[in-house]
Amino acid sequence: MHKLLIYISFLLVGLFGWWVSTTETQVQSDQITICHTGPSEMIAFLDDPAFVAFHPSPVPFDFEGLGEMVTFPASDGKEASGYLIRAKEASDQWLFVYQEWWGLNDNIKEESDRFYNDLGGKVNVLALDMYDGNVTSNPQEAGNFMRSTSEDRLENIVMAGKNFAGSAAKIANVGWCFGGAWSLKSALLLGDQNIGSIIYYGMPIREVERLRNLNSDVLGLFATEQNISKEVIEEFASAMDQAGKELEYKIFDAVHGFANPSNPRHDEEATKEAYLMALSYLQDKFN
């Protein structure tokens, strides 16, 4: 009986040790997930009423674009799509455009047209559809679209766009909010075909080792806000410096989403200044 009690004691101690080890591993795993920086952080904002309040429903407007919707295969076996405006003459210069959390709506298509025209029609412009056709003007629905996105699927869409542009393509990226984060993520995915990235108030990656893989500098056009805060932006700037990469940025005295003309809180002055910075940056890349 005494030997049996000793055996049971050792067994319980062993089980307790296993439970502690398993629990610590799970906590470490959770911490890794929580500490991961970059676009996925924006998912956490969806439950913050203040963040949602920065996204009033866009105002509808009449739009007749220069481009057309096209589809192309992705490596996950699905089709990817985007709004394409081809250069007036054959060109290996491309601008990838990334949507806000609303989806690939008319505002993003209009911005694509504007960049195309102001770059002299010399650059192919492709606005990638990151929601596979889902578009809304309802903040709650937009949040649900963003929450339900698969990182793997989003990466497949970017790489499908890269393959569509071709192995000789030199690609710059621009995006707003959700798309601002994906402008930088796209720049990393595109490798040596990437020539530039513009972030409009998107959550930046701040992991030095990942940023070391960037093939270009970055232009950041940020807003005055709590979520993608001054502290976050300064952390990004420090990480870029440690990675040996160049970053130019400005924090505008304007709300998140200020550059969207269909946003009721649109700031015309800040939008004009930011756009001129973005256009100058792209003109330098595509000279």
C-alpha cells in the first residue's frame, strides 16, 4: 500500500509538471501572437468603438472609370481580380493600389485613375481586390470583412498580381488604412521587384528582421490618432533605421481616413499635401 501511494504521488507530480510545461508553452505562443506587429494588429481595433467612429460611411458619387475589372489565377487554385488601367504603351512599370476596409469601391478606382493620369499614362495601375468582390459602405460590415480575411488568401492575391504583371515588372505600392498596411506587406512579398511603398495611415510592420528584406524606401502619410499613434510611428521609424532602410513620413493634423474624398470628415488641405508627396515619390520611382 505504501509503495502504491509513492507511485501515485510521483504520477501526480509528473502530471502537474506536464500541465505547467504545456500551459507555459501556450502562454508563450499566445504572447508571440499578441506581440506580432504589422497588419494583423488592425484586427484588434475592430472592437474599439473609437476606431470604428473614424470610419463614417462613405458618401456615394457618380463614377465612370478608365479601367476594367480583370481576373487572373492565384496559386491557391482560386481566381484573383483587380481594377486594371494599362499604360498607353507597353511598360514594365506597375503601381499596385490597395483598398481601404470598405473593399475595392469606386473611391479606390478613382484614386487609381488619378495616379494613372498624373503619372502620364506611362504606368500600369492595378487595384487588387483583397475582399474577392465584397464591397460595403457599412462600417460594421466592413469590419466583418476585414476580420474574416485570411492572411494566406491575401498573400496569394498579392502574388497573383505579381505573376500577372510579369517577372520583369517593377512595382510600387500605395494603400490606405487596411490597404496602407498591405502596401508595406506587398513590398516585402514582391522582393526585388518592389521599388517603393506608400502607407496612408496603415499599421506598419515594426519587426527589424522583416524590414531588412525591403528592396526600397517607404513614404508614410499618417494621421493624428490613438490607434496608429505617434508612438507606433516612431517605433516604425526606429525599426526602419535599425534595418538600414530609408523612411520619410509625416503625421498630418487630421483624422484617420482624411484623404478619402467620400469621407464626411475628409480634409482637403491635408489630402492635397499628402497626394503631392505621394505623386512626387512615385514620379521619382518611375522616372
